[in-house]
Amino acid sequence: MTDAILVLNGGSSSLKFALFQQRDELHLLLRGSVSSIGRSPRLHIAPTALSPEIDRSLGDEPIDIAKAFEAVASFLADRCLLRQIGKVGHRIVHGGREFARATRLDERTLDVLHKLEPLAPIHQAINLEIVGMASHLLPEALQVGCFDTAFHHARPELSKLYGLPREMSEQGIVSYGFHGLSYSHIAAKLHDRYGAAAGGRTIVAHLGSGASLCAMKAGASVATTMGFSTLDGLLMSTRCGAIDPGVILHLLQDQKLSSEELSTLLYERSGLLGVSGISGDMQTLLASKEPAAARAVDLFVYRAGREIGSLAAALGGLDTLVFTAGIGEHAHQIRQRICEAAGWLDVVVDDGLNRGDEELVSAPNSRVDVLVIPADEERAVATELLDLERA
């Protein structure tokens, strides 16, 4: 039997994985992750019919993505699950302009994807390294890439353009948008809840260590806060978000930063970590009594509230606001404050519901439905892989 689908979702600090079985619909067999790769790595397995909950240390020393993959492969092999895997789906951050849907990963495709590494320097190389390891481990399995940029591919042309010479746009210097697999999953959930209208004019807030907002109409992307790279838009854990290009020129020309120093600054030393000087972790900042921690949280909320206003303008109003990903799902204080910032749109959250585990957390007098929907990029990848097979 090789009817199982393994989904691999690698990032700079974690490797998430899930195993699904193909039936009339996708059936989750196993879900887990290797987290805190760069600090004190841990293997966590969620409880399912195949396994009890497991949470164990992988040692006190940092590991790389290859060691994380070895831990996942070893876990699957110990349970004789590798022989059941006939397809492997990979979350790949950047698909450029060429890849607008799930794609078989052959030599030509991988060559094109490697050329996109400068546009997603902290993700793309890791994603493709995982493809190589999975191909070696499971040489007979079909390897399929699913792209975070694909969900935004059909956006209106004006939402993709920058005010640069036309030849630069034609070369690919345009807004791509990211977190598309997360948004695809949310769109599917909204279709389940509301039918074809999918919540109408909707803003989805994917708030994690990477963060962005997406404006949707009837479940389709209209505008999003991330653009050419994963640096754009909201303040993030260690990334700066939107910044005046003049600041970049100043850092290069006047402060004489090298391109490597500038990249490290913008991707790894900014955001919540840079503003607070304490941590890039939202829960750590919320628990801190330091004024600098409060300042970083305040800036995060301010930027999110301001961008919601921008996307509501692009939509011509707002019917539904969705929170997802780590901060969006687990930081009720941040949801509350962002909804207060969006109060002018008649967004009202119910405090009791917001502190609980409900999906709908808006108050009865809220004109906008406010939802909390867990992210599931792995299921979105598996769904796209099956859609590719059926096409």
C-alpha cells in the first residue's frame, strides 16, 4: 500500500510534517513537528489514532534542517510508515510568476526554483533542501511542490505593480504575496461556513513569526501586505515589515552596511526583537513588564490596525475578519486590541468568547464576523496535490 501522502513544511526554525491517507476525503494519520531547531530542538507528535502525544527533547545543541529531517524520517521508519508513502507534498515559499498551482518537482522545475532563492533567502533554500532529502529517502514517491505565492497569482494587476519602470515589472520585480497555503486553507473553511460567498469581503490576519494580511472577495485574493519579498508589510518576529526605501539607501550609502549586513539586519535583527531588544516571541513580550516590550507590542498592533484600514479600502468595506497562525490563534490580547483598532469598521469582539476556544468571537452587535480558525498549511498542500492528480 502506497496511498499515504507525506507533507513537509520546513522553515528557518522548524520542520512540520503530516501524514494523510487518501479516502473519499483526506484522513489525517499523523501530525508533528521538530521545533526550536536553532536552540534546543524538540520533537512533538500530536495525538492521533496512530500515536499518542509525544514531546521530547532532541538534545541541548542546535541542529540544522538535515538533522530535523533525519528525526522525522526515523520516527516514520520506526513505525513502518515509510513504505506506505506514495506521494510527498512540499510547501515551497516562492513560486515566482511561473508556478501558479501545484507542480511535479523535476530537474527543470527545481532549477527554476533555486533561482528564486534571493527573493526568499531564509526559506527557499531550506524548502528545496528538504525536497532533495525526501527524494533520496523515498525515490519512488511522487514529489510535488505547492507554493505560498500561488494563491495570490490571480490578483488584479494593479495590486501587483510598483511605481518602477515598466521593464523592471516585466523582469519580475512585482508584488507576489505569501502565506498563500494558509490563506487557501482559510478560504476553504469560509466556503464551508458561508457557501460560495465565503464570508464576502474578508480580511485574514496570518499572525505568526512571519505575519501578513490578505484581503479576499468570495475566497479569492484581492490584495495582501507582503509583496516582492517576505520582508514587506506588518512588523514580524525578527523582520522589519514595510520600510521607507530611503532608509535602505541611507544604510548602504551613509552607514556603509554591506549587503550581507543589511540582509541580516532586516530579516533577523528587526521586528519585535529589534524594537524591544528583548525577544521576538509575542508571548514573552506580553508577559514582560519592560516598557520596551510594551512598545514593540504597541507597534505590532498599530501596524496591523493601519493595514486593515488599507485592505478594507481595497475591498470597499468589511464583512469578515479572520485570525490565524500562532499569534492569531493563541494571543487573545492581540486579537482584542486589533479589533479595537478596527472598531471604526464596526468590529466588536466579545471578551468571553475571545478568551475561549470558540471559532466565532464577535459580539452580537458587531457588523463584522470575527473568527479564529487554526492554520493548516499541511492539509492545504495535501489538497492541492490531490487536485493536481485529478486535473
